[in-house]
Amino acid sequence: MKRLVIYIFLLILTFYSIYLLFKIEMKNEKNEINTIGKINNEEMLPIPTRIIYKNKKEKYIIIDEEEVEFQKIFNELYRRINNAIQGKTYSEDEIEKMQEEGCFIEFDYNRISKNYVFFLENSEVGVIKRTSDGGQVIVSNLDDKENLINKMEIWTEDCHEYDFKKEKNYTFSNILNNIPLNLEVKEVKPEIYQMMLTNYGKGDFKNICKSLGIETTNDLLNFNLNKETIIITLSKYEIQNVKQNIGNIKYTFGNYQDKYSINILIVSKIVNTNCIYYNINNL
């Protein structure tokens, strides 16, 4: 009888100890969830629509949210945003230059351009949160970057690779009196129309150019619609500039004119074509 009482007591003590350990562990996990990934006291790192990785070969890789590696990458970076700061601000051109100099990961959001850029080979900048015209440092240095690069190389070794060339941008000024009726264009701003080609062949593209009165040169026909998208813009405002980055495309227009100017932009699929801005000067 005495042994039975001792056995029951030890059993109760064991279960109670397990309960206490479980409770402590749950508390630790709760505290971790409440602190990991905070940008400030109220905002957590939002889950992106897709992740872009520039690898060691200077190729770009798209990881969509349904892919297995997506969650692995997000978790790795989510844990590296503790103690965010409000650091130095950089212009778009400065961020672009830093991206050209080494590997990075960018969190891209479907229709919002406030991307996060994680620099993997920069000794002075860890993470930048993009703004409308640049970005601000929120982490000065990422921990164990070499290990992170090695993981990214393994996770993405079987993924499709893309180039990011920005020179395929062609503007034809003041040449079109009216928009051809056979073109499926959309009015994006008053007197500014666009069409986006994602599944057209080169024969179809030649016919579109013919309708627009544009000669199809070898440069213009040098595209791969599996890895690039063609955006045709027709505007009665002068097309002054087209600027692209991973998160968006920005068109700048000038003075109003009698005829339509035409811009043909052949852009890498790493660029978010769902997020396009139109800025008309002098309005």
C-alpha cells in the first residue's frame, strides 16, 4: 500500500513537472512570436506576394507564394528583423546601384511598392524598406549572411533564371493620328492607353507594330515572352521617361500633343507589371 501511494505521488509529480515545462515553453514561444519580425511596435513584416532572389551568377529567380521554398525563405528573413531602426535613406538610383553590386532578396507585393530589400553582400546595409521615391534602412546588418546565401543557392538551384536588362525601351514620338481599332488597348489615364502582351508570338507582335506604323527591327524582335513581357503605351502626352525596378514601373509624361507617341517596353518578368505609376508633368 505504501509503495502504491509513493508510486501515485511520483506519477503526479512527473505529470506536474511536464505541465510546468509545457507552460514555460508556450510562454517562450508566445514571447518569440510577439517580438520576432517587428518593424516597429505595431507593424509586423508582411508576407510578400512573391520573393525575388539575385543569385551568385547574377541571375534573378522568382519564388511564388505557392512554392515550398517560399515559406522557408520568409521564415529565415522574418527572424532577422528584430530591433528595427530608422536609419539612413537612399534614393532609387542608390538602391539600384547597391543591388547591382551583389546578391540580394526582395519581398515584392502585388499592387503595393513598399518592398523590402535584404542585402546579402553589403557590409553597411542589411535591410531597406522601400518608399515611393527611395528607401530607408531598417536593419544595418544581417546575421550570418554567408549561411543564408548558401541556403538560397540550394533552395533555388532548380528554379528558372531570368535576366534583368533595362535597355529594351523604345519610344517613337508623335507619329500616330488615331488608335487602330484592331488593338485591344485600355485607357489607363485620359489620353493614355496601354496593352500588355504576355502570350503573343513574334508574328502577332509584327502585326501590331504594322498597325502602329512601326518598323520591326531585329532589336525590337529580340524578346522571349516566356521570360519577358511587352508593354505598349500610346499617349497624347510626350513620353519623357520610363523607369523600372522589381516592384513597379513608372512612366513620366510631359506636354500634351496632337498625335500619339508610342512606347514599347520589353521588361523582364521579375518586374511587377501589376504596379504601374503614371506621372504627368505640368498638371
